[in-house]
Amino acid sequence: MYRHVFALQQVARRTITSSARRERNRVPEKQKLFQEDNGLPVHLKGGATDALLYRATMGLTVFGTGYVLYELWKASFPQKKD
């Protein structure tokens, strides 16, 4: 029984460590990309995905601010009931 558990642990350990060794270290490439002086702010240096996320975030922020102002306006001037 204990041999089976030990063998299973060895297989699991071997699989985890061998898959971790195959992955390449991409940190130096990312550091070079983000330290480049190309006039872009750091939150947009990641490419098209960063630009899309930035625009979506700004759109939602503007929409949310407008909606809050609308609701405040509606709450401050309630409709009169006849």
C-alpha cells in the first residue's frame, strides 16, 4: 500500500518539476518592453489588449459618472403627485 502512495508521489513530483523547467523565462523581454522610451504611458505599453481594456474602463467610468449624476438630478427634483 505504501509503495503505491510513494510511487504516486514520485510521478506527481516528476510531472510538476519537469513542466516547470520547460517554461521559458520571459521577464527580461517584458522588462525591456516596459522600459522602452516610446512616449506611451506604462499602462498602454502592453499593446492592443491594454488599449482596449483602457478604453473600456474609461467608457464605463464616463457612463457610470453620467448615470450617477442623472440619478442625483432625478432624486433632487422628485415628480409631484397630483
